[in-house]
Amino acid sequence: MTLTYGEEEQYNRHLILEEIGLTGQEKLKQSSVLVVGAGGLGCPVLQYLTASGVGTIGIIDDDLVSQSNLQRQVLYTHRDLGKHKAECAANRLSALNPYVKFQVFKERLSPKNAIALFNLFDIIVDGTDNFPTRYLINDAAVLTNTPFVFGSIFKFEGQVSVFNYNNGPTYRCLFPTPPKPDSVPNCSDIGVLGVLPGIIGSLQANEVIKIICGIGTLLSGKLLTINTLTMQQRILNYSKEGNTVISALQDNYETFCGIETRAEITLKELKAYQHNYTLLDVRSPLEREHFNLGGLHIPLQELDRRYKEITTNKDIIVYCKAGMRSQMAIHILREKGLKNNLINLKGGLFHQ
């Protein structure tokens, strides 16, 4: 697959780089990468993979752009508020590099679509922020024999690794069991430094380019950690574990990660719900101030000590932005012994 004159101009700095050159650039053009999540990590990954000339890039994300995203998700502007991230990202990136093909999936990755999607791409990049999806990505990558590049962020710290490369260690080798649902808050609860996803996402894109071009030393069997407050970096080694055999996808990764719900209801179904119920909003105060459905407000990180404020003689419908924190809240309430009918608002406030 040869480069056009326009591509030669676009990728000139790669072509004169001895380690990449024409051969490496043609490999990039022939390659396909699926980025799961077009949020904080996904934005820089998508920008640099597009700029580098990866031939086909898939974007899967069912979320909509909100104003709180703009602090770190640099692909979007105020004009994009309320629109689908995957679609906005593809439109913006097409202007950066018209030689790249984009495949947009305005849906959530699930056990039902993961295998089919992963079979379409050479490499998977994890730009997600929750453990159920990470385990799903790992298992689908193993079953389709696809390497995936992992990144995670927490306040001022980040991690990067490469899993399932040439039958190497997987995510389950490093993290065989998930943490308790209420033990690791996400950036919606505790915040995140705006530039941190840019740093970690750029490192993820770097690993993808190295895989495709066959250069450098990959972070396979290695976990890179960085603290942006001190700029200290460490590389921790880990090995493949024989007891992490994956034979099939699990039906419910939320259950595997300890996140269970007795019932779910969509926003549309809520409007017609006939039973007596209490709404419980577990988002942050800023999210609550921006928009809410009413009801009792107890942020997730305060629920452990404030749960007794909840009326015990009604159904409790718990909501958040995307439906993950509400599931964690239900787990906490069950552990506290509440006997109410606990219902999760499926997909959160913006799920159609």
C-alpha cells in the first residue's frame, strides 16, 4: 500500500525518521485501531493516532458532550454540548487528517458486541474509566487475540501498560480480582488534573505506534506509573499467570465487579413509574447544581455515613450521570442493610 503525494507531505517528519520511514508509515496506513471511549484518555489517543496516519480508526462511545468534559476532553467545544462524543470526535479529526477512515459506534461496549467489534481491528485502546468495562475489554481481547493498550488516571497520577501482546500477560494477570465497588472513586467524584489525560493518552498512542511499526520496547509485562505533582515515574514488572485462562465472555461484568442491582429503569420509563418512590442523586454538588431530577442528594463518597437520611418505606431510584456511580451506591446501601426496593436509573441522565 503506497502513500499518495498528499500523504507524503502530511507524514514528512515520520518519513525522514529512520526508525519509521516509508515502511513504518505504510504499516500505519494499513493498520486499524479501535478506541474504546472518547473521553479524557480517548481524546489525545485519537488526536495522535489520527495525526500519525493510522489508516482506520474506530471510536465507540455512547456518551454526550457535557460542559464539565471541556476541562480535559480537548476535542470538543461549547458548540458540541449535548452531541454524541464519537460523532463529534470523528468530524473534528477528519479535518485534521482526511487520509484516515473513521468508523463511529454510538453505543456502549458490551458482551453482546465486543467480539464482533474487536475482530474488525488490529489493536484496542482502553480509554474507559470503570472496572467492568476494563475486564470486558481484556477478555474480548484475549478471545480475539488482539493486543490492547491500557491507561488509567486518578487525580494527579496515571498508569499505562500493554496487555495481550504476542500471548503476553493480560489485565487479569496484573489485576486478577476487581476492587470493591465503593473503594475506587472516579474523576466525577474526586476530580482530575486537566492535563493528566493528555499525558497518559499520549503515552498510550506512543505504545500503539510502537506496536504497529515494530520499534522500541513495549510496556508488555510492565506497568508505567507517573505522578504529575512530583514527576516521579516507575516501571513495575509483572508476568503472565497460568490461572487467568479466558474461555468466554461473562454475561454481566458489573456483577463480577461486585456491582449488582435488583432492578433498572430508564429515564423514559421513570416518567410512567406508578409506585411510590424516593429519588436519590449520588452525583457531585456541581453536577447537581447544573441539572437534576430532584429528590434527595447524597454524593457517593458521603453515602456511607449519610444513608440513614433515606426514607425506608419507599422504593429508591438512584441516579447519576452514566449509571455507574448509582450502581455502586446500590451496592453500598445493600451492605448497610436497607430493605427497600433499590432501582438503578439505567445509563444515567443522558441515556435514551
